[in-house]
Amino acid sequence: MKRGFYTIMSAQFFSSLADNALFVAAVELLRTGGAPEWQRAALVPMFALFYVVLAPFVGAFADALPKGKVMFVSNAIKVVGCLMMLFGTHPLMAYAIVGLGAAAYSPAKYGILTELLPASQLVKANGWIEGLTIGSIILGVVLGGQLVGQRISTQLLAIDLPGVSTGIDTPAEAAISLMIGLYVLAAWFNTRIPATGARMRPLPRNLVELLPDFWSCNSRLWRDRLGQISLATTTLFWGVSGNLRYIVLAWSAAALGYSTAQASSLVGVVAIGTAVGAVLASMRMRLDMATRVMPLGIAMGVLVILMNFIDNVWFAVPFLIVLGGLGGFLVVPMNALLQHRGHNLMGAGRSIAVQNFNEQACILALGAFYSISTKFGLSAFGAITAFGIVVAGMMWVIQRWHKHNCARYPDEVEHLLTIARHDDHH
């Protein structure tokens, strides 16, 4: 791997670490503030909001500037969201601003991989960056849980600056203030990312012109015989896993009686499995083999339903590791295949923005469903059952869709697989 790849990984690690610790801190901030359960569940779709709303623009923005600079600006926006949370803005609104920074960050983070590396290294690079991201999720949720726990938060709140009134009075606020430092560190790494030499695509003067362009790119990916399958699979995976983060917190409280600090460690356990699955996939899978992993998605859905029957932490830990491992092995080759098709069809930034739009729209829809269901009395167990049925059923439909494509358009599918196979070896 080129030297710049490791700088990108470092920036991604610290930014993602802060994102995930901040999620736990925001849950605790709402809980201690007396907010109802549905508002805590709504944190997930609020984070996804700007991914969906700004999807037509962030891809073009990422293609118009050096991607290291885009990532720097994105981390600065996340700092603004943290400050808003500390200075009294409603946590849901402030967390949406952090989501705005994340929405701008993502096309640059993934798009720079296709500029920096050859196609033959994309699966490997995706495996490592997904593995590192999952590692940061593990450490982030555990860090967030520990920071809002009594032992560490007491020490943080005891820190006193002479003559300065910070207004930081709760464990959650102390945790959020530390996240600002992590975002600043990530921004510093962004300044060290080397120029890739890729051609910039200037933004149009009238940004409304981007709407038909984005719609065209979206349609192009959904019409591509391999792009549509990889896009459908990753969309469903991230829609479910994005909400599973909060569902595990809610399930831990209902099934095991865990606090936020205790439950956060189980979210990290799922992420451990995902990291292992992601790294294994990067070692064993090729671009042209990506569609073979779809049965793992059906198995994931079944395992989500089986969570309802676990009420012992010694069974829960290995179970959640297996659940995460299936997801990691599923998403890495599919993500690489999607990037490959998108880069060939429309350019890196735009294709990642299309991917984000679909995936975050799924997170937003499922998260809104969960939040509204909670408001109207659905238990955590009921929501878990619904999620499991959705993911298993939809993955079965996607698998049938691909088999239909192979039977009806064999030459076209084989041609696209040949391109992937060729690029994977060069």
C-alpha cells in the first residue's frame, strides 16, 4: 500500500472513534435529561438525515476539491456539532450537524481510495479500512460507555480550570468535550494526506444543476446488472447495521438489565466480529466472487431474530461476534464491487454519494420505523424480530434478482464479471 493510504486510515480511525463515542454520550445526555425512549432511538435517523438531503451535492463537492481538504472541512463541521450540544442546542439537532460533517466526509474517504490505489488493491484496501473503522467503532462505543460511567466521569468533572467556568456539569458533557479533541486530531491527519494528482471536477455555478446529474448517476447504478445487486445488498446491510447499534443498547437494557455504560461494550462485541469478517473477506475474496456472499445476509437476518431468545451474557458475546462476522464478510466484497462499478460508470465521488444516499435512506427509514414504533409501544424484542424478518426476506429477494439477471442476461453479466476479474489482476 502507498504511504498516503496509512495517513487516510489514521484520519478515518480518529474521526470514526469520536463519532461512535459521541453516539453513546448523546444517548446518555438524552437519558439523564429525561428525554423519552423514542428520542434516543431517533439519534440514528437524525445522523442519517443530511446524508440523504445532501447526497446530490456532497459527491460533486468531494470531486471538486482535493479530498484531504474535504475531509478536513468535514471534521471541522463535526466540532461545531459538538459545541452546539455543549451550549444547549437540543441533542437531536446538534447530532444532525455532526451527521452533516459525516455526510461530507464519506465520499472523500472512499473516493480517494480509487484515486490512490489500483483496482487490484480495492478489496484489500476496503477490508483494511472497514476493519479499522470497525475497530474504531469497538473502541469508540467502549470509550463512550466508560467516559459516561461513574468512575471516569467523576475524575473528568473534578478537573477545574482556575477562573474559567466551562459549564460542563454532567458525565455526558465531559465526554462530548473530549470528542472535540479527537476530531481536531483527525483534522490534523487530514492535512497530511498527499495529493493524488486526480483531475478535479469544478462545481457548477448553479447547484440545482446537480440534481438531474445525481438522479442520472443513481439510475445508472441501479440499471447496471452488477451495480444494482451490490448496491441493494450494501444498502440493506447498512440500513440494518446502522440501527442495530441502538437496538443492541435497547436489547441489553431489556434482556440483561444493563446500563448505557455496560451495554456499550456489547455494541463493541458485534463490531469485533465485523472486523474479523472484514479482514477475512479482504484476504480470501476477489471482485468477481463478490456475489457469492449473499446467503450470509439471509443468515444474518435469522440470527437477529434469535437474539430474542438470549438472556445470558455468556451466550450473547459469542453470538454477537458471529453476527458481526457474517456482516463483515458480506459487506467488504460487495462494497468493493460497488465502488468498482461506480468508478467505471461515473467517477469515485459521485458513485460514493449515490451509495450513501441509498444506504442512509435505508437507515433513516428503518430508524424512523423503530423510533415511531417505540413511541407507540413496540418493545425492543418486537423491533428486533421485525428487523430480522426484513433483512432475511430482502436478502432472499436480492439473491433471486441476481439469479434472474444471470439467467436472462448471461452475456452482459459475464462481460461485467470479466472486467472485474481483469481489473482485479492489474
